[in-house]
Amino acid sequence: MRLDKFLKVSRIVKRRTLAKEVCERGLVVVNDRPAKAGTTVKPGDMVSVMFGSRRVEFEVLKLADNVPAKEARELYRLIGGNESLD
């Protein structure tokens, strides 16, 4: 699955266009490599996204094209002691 789509479906980023923009600015890293919006992600990949001065790191657990908001949190696992993205 494309990185920008995963960020949107998992609700880490609210809109896919915003996910694409974050990737284009070089603020997303997948498995310790800078990632573009079209980078393919798979379960087990480690992703880091910069939101201003805050870094969110997570592991991709599973992929899905569409999920209800309540189930979106099951697509990834936060790393580094973060309990939520709020």
C-alpha cells in the first residue's frame, strides 16, 4: 500500500493530500530511509513522521483499504512510550 494512503486510512494524517505534502517535505522516514508518498509500506515497517517539533514513530501492523475510525488504531503500534496521537 502507498505510504500516503496508509497515513490517511490509519488516520495518522487527516487527508491524503496532506499526507502527500508531508512526504514531499521529507518529514517521513520508513525503515530509516526518507520516504516519498508512493513508497510501499507493509506490515513490520517502522515509520517516523514529524509534526512540527513532535515526532511520531510507529510500526505498521496490518493494511486495509478502508476501516471505521474505531478500528484505525489497530493498523499500527506506537513506539517510544507514546500512548496516543492527540
